Amino acid sequence: MVIPKPYLYPENNLNIYNRWGEPVYQKRDYANEWNATGLPSGTYYYSLYLFRSNKTHKGWVQVMR
């Protein structure tokens, strides 16, 4: 998952979940490090919390192998 210009969003918290709602990745101060290593193809859901604006952005990402 790539966030354009991550330096504009310091102090964030990223959580990624599989289709059953189980966490597969968690990172504070995420800066485009996730590459889905070890995960099978499928749809994953993310929740990105931005501390400065107190907003949560949610969506999905498709992993294709």
C-alpha cells in the first residue's frame, strides 16, 4: 500500500486486516513499508488514523500474486 507524500501525514497509525477482520499488519508512523510479504492473494482492508487531524481513512487494497 502506498500513501502519496507520506511526509505530509506524520504521526499516523495504519492497520491492515484480512477478509475475516483479523489484523495482518500494524504500524505507527507508516511510511510505505508494507508489501504484503507472506500473504496470499486477496482483498485486505485498511484503517489509517491521522493523529493531527483526528481522522480515520478506511478502504481496501487488492493483493495479486
